[in-house]
Amino acid sequence: MKKTSKGFYLVCEEILPGAIKKTIRVKEMLKRGEARTINEAVEKMSLSRSAYYKYKDYVFPFYEASQNKLITLTFFLENKKGVLSSILNMISDASGNVLTIHQGIPLQGVANTTISIETDKLSTNLEALLEKLRSLGGVKKLEILGQE
């Protein structure tokens, strides 16, 4: 019987069942070298091997799903000189390719800005880049608007 994909959903981790959360942690441990074998990692997480193998090909962090993709971000930026430039420089430094930029007129000192980025050649993972962007001075808010 052929498996067919039903689609992908972005789901908050806190509502996931324990076995899926543990599977994600096992995959992270293996990737970071915190465990040398699957047996060692599942044992550390108190997860059965069968549960790990059941879910391992179906769960992955958001940043992995976004590699080789297009992502659109929306920012609320303070109306200060150089804020947008700092964002673009940070994206460029991470080898991201900016495809589009749309910035509205600042209202009450805040400008809504939308940036679409190709992520296939990022030199860092997307999650790390987003955290750096959020911490930039002048960035009031950053949200992921969509991904392709």
C-alpha cells in the first residue's frame, strides 16, 4: 500500500504527544553528537525504538523544513535610521538571498516591512538567523508570514 502525504501543518510543540516530542529530541541528540547511536539516544529519552522509527521521518524542526525554500517575514520596525539596512546586512551575512522588500510608511513611529528570502544557501540554520534578527535594535516584532 502506497503512503500518500496529507499535507504539512505548523503546530506548537506544547500540544504534541510525548512520543513525538521525544522523537524530535532523539533526532537533535544524534545530530549534535550527544548520542552516538539511536539505541543510546532513545534510552536517554526513555523512548521505545519502535516509537522513534514510527515518527522519525514525519517530524522535523521548522528550520529544516524551510531549507531550500522561500520564506516571507513580516517585521514591525522602529522608524530609525539604519534599521532596515542592519536587517538586510544580517541576511546577507548569513548568505540569504533577498527577493522582495515592501515597507509601508511609518505610523506612530513603526513601519510594517515584509521581506521574502531564499534560504537554500544559508550559512546558518534559519532558526538562528531569526533569533539574531529579532534581537536587532529597532526590531519591535518579527513573524513568519509564510513559506513555500
